[in-house]
Amino acid sequence: MHELPAGLPAQLYLLAYDPRKGRLVQNTGFPYLIRAAALTELLLSGRIVEEDGKPRAVPDAPPVGDPVLAGLLERIAASKPRSWQRWVHQDTRATLKAVRDELEAKRWIKVEPRRPFLIFRRTLIHVRDPRVVTRLKAKVHTALSGPLARVDDRDAALVALAAAGDHPALSRREKRTHKARIAELAERGGPAGPALRKILKQTNAAIVAAISG
């Protein structure tokens, strides 16, 4: 494939693939990251706006071709106003699976269920063309080190979300080195990124408390 998937959820999903290990590298915050990416995609495409600090569906907005985004937009339109943090936190596993299923249906990835043991089931994810991952990593590099004026809003959001969600595409060293640039890019990424960061901070604090207690 020579093209890249257009949506932020799909791009961040594929970026988590490690060609050397032949598998997807996920952390506990990955489902929240993909959910935040879906909200950001709706915001950047003009399907939702921020009103009183909360996302609101835009009436009579053009239909969404992506079924994952379409389902989320319907829920936002039918729901009472909720915070960005609440929307990032809600239905994360369902959104993650829906993105995976859509990528599989469009043959970006191959899903291989395995049962190495009788009780536990493990699913392996393979990106069919690793060059897609290489191109996505190049987009991240360009957004971090190229002229800021040439970085479009979607690429800015891609990097900002990756940084907020501790995505494996950005190492700790890269986040320290490019801290100022990431902050600039985050200003164009919308409110879902900061909401994601708060959720992961709370989640990590709860994990530490559970271990310590």
C-alpha cells in the first residue's frame, strides 16, 4: 500500500507496531489514546466543537465515512453535555477493537488469534506493509524537527497525542529533547490531549497507590 489511513486513530494504532518484534507495542493507556484520537479527528474535521469546555456535535455536519467515528459522533449528539475527560474515558476498549476491526477489514493489518495455553488467549497483530509504519514515523520526525509552519493540524495532533499517551513512537529522550515543540503542537491538537494526560496521570497514581497499599 502506498497511501496512509487518513484518521488519527488508525495512524496511532499502526504507529504502535514494532517491525523488529513483529507485534503491536501497547501500554495500559493505549485504549484511552485511541479514544482521544477519535475525538480529536471529529474536532479537526468540524463534526464537533467545544462549547463551555465540552464537545458538542455540529448540527447538519457532513456525514462521516469512518464507521468508528460515525458511531462516536452519534453518541455525542444523543448525549447530554459531558467533559472531554469523560468522553476519553468512556468505551475505550470498544473503540480500540472497532479501530482494529476496521484496519483488518481494509487489509492494513492481519489479526492472528492464538491459544498458546488452554486458559489464556493471545491475539497477534501484524501490519501487512511495514513501510506504512516507516512513513508514519517520518511524519512524526518531520513534525518534531521540520519547519513548524509546514506542519498541518492533523500531524500536530498526531505528535501531541502520542506524547500525551506515552506512545512507543516517541521515546522519553525525544519527549525531553522536543518538549517545547511538542507544547506548540499540542496547542493545535485540541482538548482531548490534555484530557488524556489527566486520565493517565490518575490511572498511574491509582496503580502506584494499589502497589504501595
